Amino acid sequence: MNLDNVYFVIGTSYAGKSTIVKNLAKKHNGIALEENYHDAKLPELDSREFPSLTYTRDLEDWHEFIRRTPDEYVTWINNVRKECEIVELQILEELLQKPETLDKKVFVDTNISIETLHKISDVNHVLVMLSDKDISIHRFFDRPDPEKQYLYQLMLEEPDPQAALDNYREILTRICSQEAYDEFENCGFKKIYRDENRSQEETVALAEELLGIPS
């Protein structure tokens, strides 16, 4: 693939990845591959080839999802990321073969691993966005995101809602660990740290500067 016009955004939750992808694509008349863009392929995936990605697609009782132990959940989420990478690269390859995308910049909110990005891209095409890891843990259910609110309601329906919430907090603590944060911070790509006092326009300008995109 020719990835000269492709810009990848990775990082932690609540760092502004989705927002920056949308805003950059809008400003530069580009294409935004937004969060979980692999979902477009989900209906056609073979559960034998992608068992982790299709787990939620084929799930009959979502209470099973929230009852998993932190160890089970973390193992699943790590496998999901590996499977996502395969699907997301397929989607990107298909997109770049379309004539109408030849001259457009593509901004990607991606699950592609740091290791793979170092192989297929470079420091001028990958942006890491970071927020305080505690934000991801303690504000997970603050968003109006329907999926998060659905999970929250499921926990409230459990025989012991507090135990269910505590279990999920432990899951989030594992996922948003200091180790995971350090991996992003030390990955070798340029970084933007969440700043509540910085406007979206200022963040776009900072991203353009770091990635060498003319404003």
C-alpha cells in the first residue's frame, strides 16, 4: 500500500482521538476512518478466523459479557486488537485502491499496533494522543455513548450491582495500566497530551505542526 497520504492516530481513551480524526478530515477535505471502523466488516467475519471480534456479534446474553473476570476480559481485549489490525488493514487497502481517494488525505483512528505502525509508516504519519489514565477508569460511564450506558444498565441489573461495577473498574484498571500508558509514551511517535484548556482548533493546529501537514 502507498501510505503517503495516510495519518494514523493511536493512544489512550479520552485523549481526543476520534475528535482529531474528524476535525482533520473535515479541514483538509479528507477521509476519516473513525473509531471501530472495522465494524463495517463485522457481519461477514468468520467466527473461526476471528473468534474474539465475533464474540460480541454472536453473544446471546450480554450479562455474560460483564460477568467475565478481569483476566478473561484482558485476554479477550488483547486478542480483539490483534484481529482488528488484520481487518483494519484490509479496509484501508480496499479504500486506497479506489480512484476517488488517490489525492485525499486519510485520517485513521486505529487499533493497529505500535510495532506494525513502525513497519508500515513513519514518525510523520503517526500521532499518539494521551490522557491521564485515571480519567479512562473513573469517567468511563460519564459519556453519553449508548454502548457504555448499555453496559452500565446491565451492571445495575445484576444481583449485586456494586460488585459488578467493582469488577468492571478492575478490568478498566488493568486495561488502562501504567505499563500501557508508558508503552504509548515511549513508542517513538509524536505525542499530544490532553489539555482541558486547549480548544479543538488549537489541537488541530498542533497536530498539523507535529505531522507536517500544511494548515
